[in-house]
Amino acid sequence: GAQTLSIPAVVTGTKESEMTRPGTFKLYPNPTTGQITLELLETKLTTRVNIIFYNAYGQKVMEMELDQPDRNEIDLSNWPKGIYLIHVMLDEKMENRKIILH
């Protein structure tokens, strides 16, 4: 007869709470050719928004504080093509996203 093989699923790098809870911001388009929009989804709760961009080597490329927290256009067109990690701090919350610049 046929044998059944059971393989446990392993999820790495993401806590369950991050998978089930909705994000605090949208980042689009991704991948991008340079112009991105950062749209915050919880602006009523947010008083301070800090964004740090890191390159693929983990080096800080840019840091900014947003004065218009709900929707911001950010121009990356002068940056080298590649993958960047965007670290967004909304008051006490923190979220990371990867963006591909091509």
C-alpha cells in the first residue's frame, strides 16, 4: 500500500502575531523604479513616524521623520538598484518591509 509521509511545516523569520495582524502601513509600488508611496493605515493613533532605509549590506542609507503622516511620496530614483529594507517606527510600533528598486 501507499505510505503517508508527514513533514512538519517550519516558518522562519516571522512571528505569528505579525502574520495575523494587519500591517500598519502600505508601501507601493513594489518593485519600483524609484518613486514609492508610503501610506499609513493608523494615522489617528500616530504622533511620530520615523523611517530608516538600509541597503542589502545592512548599512543605513537614509533616515527621515514624516511631518505628514498619512501619505508620503519618497523618491529613490537616484539610488543604486537593489533590495532595501525599510524600517518604519510608528510611536512604539515597529515594522520592516523589503522593497526592490530596479
